[in-house]
Amino acid sequence: MKQMQVKPILILVYGNLSRGDDALAPLLLEQVQNLPETLLEKIECLTDFQLQIEHALDLQNRELVLFADASVANQQPVEFSQLNPAYDNSYTTHAMNPAAVMQVYQDTLKAVPPPCFLLTLQGVEFELGAGLSVIAEQSLSQATEFVTQLLKSPILEVWQEHCSA
């Protein structure tokens, strides 16, 4: 049986298409998957409603990982930062943040996780059944352009240069 080759870059998005602006990250992934194949040949794309402990295994054998999610805390349409492993301060592993997924990776595999980054997209309307807000539509447009630029230079130092201050 042939072993499947892991692609070096993982884009892991989470959100709910039925909850207004919470759909931003999955919609971003749809846009990314429509990019030219030359940009996508080293990219694996995953989506889920929320991050869970099992996602730590998805980080294995990656060179770069991009997490993406909608956020009401954003001050700008798109915010981008590098992550470090950290214990989640919640009482459950039902839903986790990306830094906690990295910590699970580190604790479980006894190894340093790959470089991970978080892209948050500005959202304001998260009600069940709502459509995208105008703010979210603008954020999605900017995020698509931003991720396209990242994928043109999938190099740690280049991604670090794009991090928000």
C-alpha cells in the first residue's frame, strides 16, 4: 500500500457557514481552492466547525501552518500573527484555540510544532441564518488577496514579515 505524501503547507480554517460572518474562514478556503494549481500544489486545505484536540495530528510533517477564523475582536479587516504553543484556559477540549492545538502537538509528540500563523477576518454578525455583513465581505476580499500573496512565497521569514505589529 502506497503511503500518502503530506503536503508541506496546511491551511486549517474553522467556522460555520450557517452563522453569518462565522462563515468567513470556510468562504476564504473556497476562494483559495480556486487559485491556480501552481500555487496549490504544496497546500493541503482542511475545514471544520471548530478546532479540536485531534487537529494536533494534522500539524505533523508540515513546514508552515495557517489557521484562519472570523473574529469580532479584529480592529482591522485582516489580522495576521505568528503563534506559540499555549495551554488553553477553557475547561474543555470541545473547542480549542490554535495555540492550544500546538500545545497538544508538543505535549503528545514531544516535539516542537511547525511554525503556525493565525489569520483572523473581521466579522460583526454571527446569528444563525444571517448572511455576510458588508464588513465581512470587505474582510473576505482583503483576506483572499493576503493569502494569495502568502502562498506565492511560502517561506517562514516572508510570512513573519507580514505579521501584524
